[in-house]
Amino acid sequence: MADLFERVRDVVVRQLKVDPAEVTPTANFTEDLRADSLDIVDLTIAIEEEFSSEADFEIRDEDAENIHTVQDILDFLKAQGIS
Amino acid sequence: MTRALVTGLGAITPIGNTAEEFWNNLVNGVSGVTRITRFDPSDLPVQIAAEVKDFEPGRYMDTKAARRMSRFAQLAVAAAKLAADDAGLKLTDEERPRAASSIATGSGGAIDTMEEMQVLMERGPARVSPFYIPTMAPNMGACQVSMTLGLRGPALASVAACASGLYSYIEAKMLIETGQADVVLAGGSEAALHPLPIAALANMKALSRRNDEPERACRPFDADRDGFVFGEGAVVLVIESEVRAKARNAKVYAELAGGALSADAYHITAPREDGTGAAQAMTQAMHNCGLTPADIDYIAAHGTGTPLNDASETLAVKTAFGKDAERLALSSPKSMVGHLLGAAGAVGALAAVKAIHEDVAPPTINLETPDPQCDLDYVPLKARKMPIRAAMANGFGFGGQNGCVVFRKYEG
């Protein structure tokens, strides 16, 4: 199975319609990947869907407020026990 | 008072994804009706439709922007861009507040409601798309056209069932005549291909069930007609003030002479059998343009292929035109394009404009067995080269909304 970063990258590419090369761990969603608030909500739903079979978790609004970069999503998922 | 001219044509339809391809297929009698491919129609009584083929939103707009649009808005944006390109429309920042959009629709993003409802029921509220509301709203065709082309004047979105498309031209004419806009991107869009409306219209007995012969299913004015064919698509025309068009030496296809609207005040689906509501719109439309029945050479008929419509429209034309009804040619684009519902009136408008520009009346295909109740000249089977000075486009919607728009040759 693809590693965690690759799976998150694929979701981000699909949802934000960005080039895979742009999706680095430090990429900021609003500044680097041109996402707006609706995109980020949509992205969190897609991330929940992608990993729903591996852990019972939800990205709550207060979690989403701390998600600014790709690395933030990776850290959040690792904290749910997903690797 | 400045005149309103047609200076650009855009179309994404079941018989062509440009106005030129649409027209060539229309004149050659090519049907866009096939077995439904978008979903498996096996358990539906009606398994045919007029689908738009090979539509790639990314060819016309940013793919991320497209993801936030319902298909009807994507089709509208694509048709509007094609029309703007055809017109060679270039707007300065100073001109943008006087550039408008008027994109009518029957059901807007109803298809998104059907799909998101399924998400809600099956996967719960947390999975519902945050884009659902600004995607499904029926004003979004007009708003997305405005956003994409930078039109900062009025953005209008008439909803009038199958007459909707024609309302956009009435509005465009009004905006230009009253000096509220110099350019209006006007038309209609519809994309609601889903088992739900097909099932509902089939149960209403409104749709043709000729599943084995899709190309022969829509047969307006024919004795064996058995209903209309559900379709999708968008048509947008650039309507421009004569002053602006002349100043930039624009190519002009025709003049948007005017039009009129009426309501049957009668029944939720059936037209008045004697066609008086439709006749009133036609008579008033001619009056509003300063024309008489003797001036009209061609009508792009509503011509749905339902038993009721075609008979009542025939009576309406006879009432409105008197003895000129026997002289003029009328035909139904729906025999080939299918019924694009909220975009159907705009399809008729495009057919009327091209008919004037090319001096050709497109045919009514599948009109093989004349119906005694339908005894006018419907240009059966083959297109006809003939002088066309002025042409009318008709549209009649469920609820009894009637729309009628007249175009005429532009002499400069």
C-alpha cells in the first residue's frame, strides 16, 4: 500500500485540482495550494472518507482550524493511530 | 432607443458542441437521441435521451472552478465562452458594469439535490458537500457566467419550465433598450439527466417510449408521435447594443426584434387546447416588434412531439397568423436535439437566428405520417433554402408559461 504521505497527496490533488509536485509536506493549503475555506472543509471530508476504514475518527471544526499544511494532516492522522 | 443585435453564438447540445456543428447537424437532419449512457436505464420504462456528448469542462474553464458547478452551470459557462469568443467580445474594466448575463433554467442543479440527498441518507450529514448549496441553486448558471467572463451588470436567472430560454432574450432586450446594459450573454441551460425526472415524466406519459428506435422517437406533428425526448444542453447568444456593435464593427447574425410572454392560467401541464394562450404571446410579440404575420417567414416551433402540444400549437399559429399560417414554414428543432427543457427556448432562438442568417429552414425529422390535426408546413424531413426575413421562436412551459421571441434580418 502507498505510504501515508502519498495517500494524502492523492486526496489533495483530487480535491484541490493541483499538480502533485506542488503537494509537499510544507505546502500551505491557502497560500501555496490556493484553497479557500470551502475547499478545506471539502478536503477534510475527503480525508475522513479515505481513512474511515482504518480508524474511527472525525475531523472536528476545532481540529480543522489547526490544519494549515499537508504536514498538519499527516500529524493529525498519525495521532489517530493511522500510519 | 438602441436596437439589440445578435453578435455571437455558443452551443453545447446533443447534436454539437459548437453553434456551427449544431447548425450543420440540424440542417442535415441528424438526431442526437440515443440509449441513455450516463446511468443504467434498464429498469426505467423510458431508456432514451438526448445527451451532450464528449463534454470536457476543462476545455472551457478552470477544472477547480468546474468542480464547484453543477453540470447545468458548466454547460452554461462553456456555451457563454463559445459565444463570447465567436463575437470577439473584449470588455474593458469600464465596460464590465454594463455587461450582463441572463441564463435561464428549468431545474438548475436539481441533479445535485438528488445526489447529495443520497449521500445524506447513506453516509450521514458529516459527508454532505459544503459546495451543495452554491452548486444546486438555479441562479448559478447566470452567476458562474458572470464570474467567468467578468460581467458586473445584472445577472438574471429566469425559471419558466420549458419556456425559460426565451425569457432570457426578453430580459436581454429590456436591459439593452432601457440602457441598463450594452452587452448581455443570454440563453438557457439544463442538465438534469437522472432516473428521478425520467421516471416522473414517464409516469406522466409525457415521454416517448420508442426505446428501440431512439433517432425516430421524437416525431413532432407526426400522427404516430408519443411524447418528447428528455435532453440536456445549453445555448448562449451574445446580445449587443447596435451602438456598441457598430463601434467595433462586429459581425451581426440578426436583430433581436422583440418578444412577448403570456400565461395560460389554465392547467399545471396541459396547454389550452385551442392554443389561445400561446397565440396571445405570438400576436403580442409581433406587435411589440412592429411586425405583422406577413413579415414572418419561419417559426422554430415548440414542437415537443406530445399529442397535446403539437395540435394546440398548430391551432395557436393559425389563430395568430390567420391566412399567413399556410404560407410560412415552421419546424421543430426538438425532432433532432430532443427537449432541452429550460434551454429549449434558447435552442429555438439559435435555430431562428441561423435560419435568418443562412436563409435556410431546418427540417422536422420523423414527420412521415401527417396528422390531420397538424396541417401546416412543418418542413418535413429535408431542410429548405428559402428567403427568411424574420423568424419566431416559441416555447411553452408546464404551468402555462408561454414565450415567443422574434429575430429579423439586420440591414445595418
